[in-house]
Amino acid sequence: MAAREAKRLFGQLLDDAQRTPVKIDRHGRTVAVVVSSAEYDRLATYRQHLLSQVAQGGQAPSGEMGELLSEDAQQVAQEELETLLLEGINSGPAEPFDWDEMRREVRERIEGRQHKSA
């Protein structure tokens, strides 16, 4: 359906989208696809399921679907990282950190594990 036609027949577009996805074209190329709310929810649930399977070490699909999921997973990871960074920035002023104390604690833990395994 052409974009102008979609604008003119918006009510019909919504009705049609309840039955099947409707592609909207502008200048000869598809610029959008209108789907029903139920179809959108189904696709979003499927996407989330696939992403969680990949995140848990499951086998990602191959080909274009695998590439899309990989890009999607990278975007989700980027958004999570940005959220964590903003939380850190907004958490207030930084407090001094004793790196020497941290090194001592790490060495003690490593030595404790070595003694347990010996």
C-alpha cells in the first residue's frame, strides 16, 4: 500500500492489519509494516525468547536470523551498559578506593583456594 493511500484509507489500513501485516511503501520502497497488536505481542515474545536462549548459551539461529539476533543482543547489552553507567554517574561523588587492600584480599582468596585444592 502506498503511503498516500495508507494516509487516505487509514481506517481500512487498521482493519486490514488485523488480518495480515500491511506493507507501507514510499517512493517505491517499503518504509513500514503495520501489524495487529496481537501479532506485535507474539513477535515481541518470540524475540525475547530467542534472545534469552542465546544469552543462556543456547545455539543461535544461523544466517540472517542469527545476524539480526546478534545485533539485537548487542543493542540490548549496550542499553544495559548505558543504564548502569548512568546509575553510577547519578549515584553521587566517588569515594576513595584502597587498591592495595583489594589486592591483598584477592591474593588471600587465591591462596585459600590453592590450599583447599592441594
